[in-house]
Amino acid sequence: MCSFIDKIDTNTKFVILMHPKEYRKTKNGTGHLTNLSLKNSEIYVGIDFSKHKEINKIIENPKLNSYLLYPSKESINLDSQKLSVNNKKNVIFIIDSTWACSKKMIRLSENLKKLPKLSFEYKNESAFKIKTQPNLYCLSTIESVFVY
């Protein structure tokens, strides 16, 4: 599949935080495909990113706006709200794992819990048929990035 991937250049940096179980998958690794598809992206593997030097360096950089793409009642809905324009570059952290594991990753990662969350409304069902999603609004990693 790698030969069919065209890299997309974005102004926004995407940081994919991949659960170790996802990292080992080779057949349905949408996090890997997302990373290969975006020029301005990187992957870090782990569960608790609280003390991760590179992640904290990004979050603490005063020249960056850091966000977590994850649905919540407090999230900034990108369908109806714009991100603030303050001459800073945007960084979006994406959790690549099962929904159950993603909740654990956020619960353990004190630095991620503090980030403003982003979400969007998607009316269609996930087209990723290799693995079923727990709810209609749930999308695979690659769908979440490219739908937005």
C-alpha cells in the first residue's frame, strides 16, 4: 500500500500518539498510514506521555497552539468554531488506539488532559471495514484526520 500514498503538506503539525498494541499491527495500522500520508507529522509510541520529553517540549513551546483531537462535551467543535488566530502554528495530537485504550492513555497522561480538545461532527458511518467502531460517530485515525 505504501506505493499508493501521496504525501500531503499541511501548515498544521500532527503528532500521532500510538498505543504499543497499535504499533505492532501491520494489517490495519491507520496511524502508520496517516503518518506516511502527512509530511508534517510524527509518531510517538507509549501509554503515559506525562514525562515524555519530546511531547512536553511541543506542548510547552510558546510559539505553538497544542490541541488534542478527541470528542468531549468541552471540545472546540470545528464545524462551528474556528481555532484562535494568534500568529502561532497549530499542533494537533491524535490518539491512535482502540477507544478503550485511548481513554486510558488520556487518563494517565497529565499533559494531554490539560490540552484543549477538538472535535467535529461526522454524519456518515466509518468506511473502515477492517475493524468495527463502537459507535456511529467513531472513526479510524486516518479518517479522523482526512475528514477534518
